[in-house]
Amino acid sequence: MSIEVVMSNFVRPLIVIPVFNHREELSRVAIEALEHGDVLIVDDGSTDGVSADIASLAVQCIRHSKNRGKGAAILTAAAYAREHGYTHIVTIDADGQHLTADLPKFFVAIEANPDSVAVGVRDFSNAKNRNIPGSATFGRAFSNFWFRVQTGEKGLDTQSGFRAYPVGLLQELSFSESRYSFEIEVLVKAVWAGLSIQWLPIHVHYPEPEKRVSHLHRVKDNILISWLNTRLTMRAVLPIPHRKLVRVEQSVENASEQFYLTRPVDSLRDMVRQGASPEYVGFSAGLGVLLGTWPLFGIHTVATLFAASFLRLSKVISVGTSQFCMPPFVPALCIEVGYFIRNGEWLTDVSWQTLGVEFLDRAWEWILGSLVLAPILAGVTGLVFYLVTRSIYKLRQEI
């Protein structure tokens, strides 16, 4: 492990309550949280008189002179935690949505794995809680999908604000977001940095709609989240290593960066030494040919990187094998198959008339033929790469 604050032999968590105009529930949440440990309230520029209530509580408090966003409040808490010797912060919402009775789950999780982020998974299946907003259910599914695309890992509740962070993570990485989108950014960058995510089941309480207070700006925050997902996805598909905070064994994905089409067998030997399985190599190669065969005009590489990232396959192998499908051979073969499907005979007249004047017909036949050939060529390529890699495994075992 290499996160500076976590390198000690103990875990010392600080409970953090970011608050902005949640006066009605804050005192109760803070008093209940105090039963579980030290509490810091970060008042993010509240204007409802919440400061007076905080003064009467046995908690530490930091106040922002103006509203800066939940992400900024969390980073302020992380700076305080490091200065005062805490190793982790556990964030809990001030509106009473989260139950302080679930706090011990986070303490146990970070004790077991200090180099991880623990995230509470809200229980939306509880039939007694009939006030769960539809936007929360949709938002969670939407956010989980993009988390999978950007990290290759399955997220269970990437919008939950009940979390435990290593202080070192928040202090060592740089973040561009300061509002609600921060909680998405920090999870993605944590995975990129080598940290694991622990998903912990928690209870959740939503009050009646007329009593619910939310500071999520539907237009502004959704635009920020969409723009963030665009940037994170673009960064995720680039085959450039991410900065690691936790030292891990060289991964199969890193090994795949050493694959070269000019000497594939040598590259596969290197990958086998570093843990790449025949199945991993075969599926990666097959994916590249599958997408390379389809007429994804101008976006082959982007689509291949995106799909390989989502499926946690080798980006470099997939992009490399997709180059086997470059014109003219594979597109011509697809056109021939498509022409045969449409006309019952092969295209033998190669002329300006058939390729130029009838271009739209050939384009349609390319699409039609690719639907037939893509899975066949992908299967053959994947099988070949699988068999070669497996034979390399057997040779290594015999040596």
C-alpha cells in the first residue's frame, strides 16, 4: 500500500456531515453520529440559521463563507482530517436520509481494507419506504452504467453519499468537480488509482415529497454530470496508464500494452508470463475483429476502445486485431456476401458503374454482409488467439 495516511497500523475515522440549509434534521443526525465517534460538520454557506444550532453541539465545525458545493465540503473535511491525524472520513448526509446505525459497517470495512472506498448501497426494495423518488432509481442505474464503462467494474450505487474515503485519496489526487458530480469523479479516479470499492448494504429513509429538501439543481448539475461522464469516458478509452496510489501487481490490462501485431507470438508469451489467460486474449482479439468488420465509418477505433473498456478486455489487442479488417479485403468480402444475399449471385463486374454510381447499393450490401461475416471472422480470430495462447501456457508448464 502506498497511500501516505493509510500506511500506519491503525485506522482512525472521522464522521463528516456536509450541510447546506438542512437545519431541521442536522441536530438529530449529529447527536446520533456522536454515539459512534468524532464528528465534523462542514457548513457549506448555509443561510437558514443552522450555524446557531451547530454551536450548541459537541462537534467540530468548519464554515464556508459561501456555498461552494458538496465536493468542496468533502475536500475541506479531508484537509482537516489529515491535519488532525485521522486516516479516513465517513460522509453522511445531513437530511436524515442515511441512518447513523449503519456507521459501524463502514468502520469494519475500512479496518478490513484501509486502501478502499466503502460506499453504502441504498435499499430501494423496502416496501415500507414508498417515498423513493423515481429520479433516484433512474439516476442510480444511469450512473452505475457509466461507472462500468469508465472503470470496467460493476457499481451498485455510485450516487450514494454515505461513504468512507481514505484521506490520502482525497489529498493526493486532483479533482475538477466541486458539486454533486464530485462523488462520481472521486469513485472513478479511486478505481483508476488502484483502490478497491466495497459496497455495503444500508438503510435509507425518504420523507414525504412535500417535506423533502434537495439542493440538486436539475439542469445545472445534470449538465455538469453529463460533461464529466463525457470527459471520464474519453480518458478511460485512452491506452495511457493512470496514476496509482496503491501498489498492485502488474495487471493483465497493463500486460496487454505490450502486444504488437508485428510479433504476436512473442507478445502473447509476454502476456502469459504476466497472467493473461487464453480466454482473455481470445475474447479481446475476437472483439476487435467483430467491430472492425462492421462499417462503423470513422469511429472504429473509438468504438473498439469503448467496448474493450466496458468489457474489461485488452484495448490494445482489440484495436490491433481490428486492423486486420482494413480495406480492401474484408470490406470487399462483406460486399460480396451482401450482394449474394440480395441478388443470389456474386458481384463480378468491378467498374465505375457498380462501385461509383451504385455506391449506396454497395454500402447497404457492406452492412448486410458484415452482419453475417462479423461473428464468423470474430469467432475464428478469437479461437486462433485462444489456441495459440493456450499452447504457450502448455509449453511453459512443460519447461
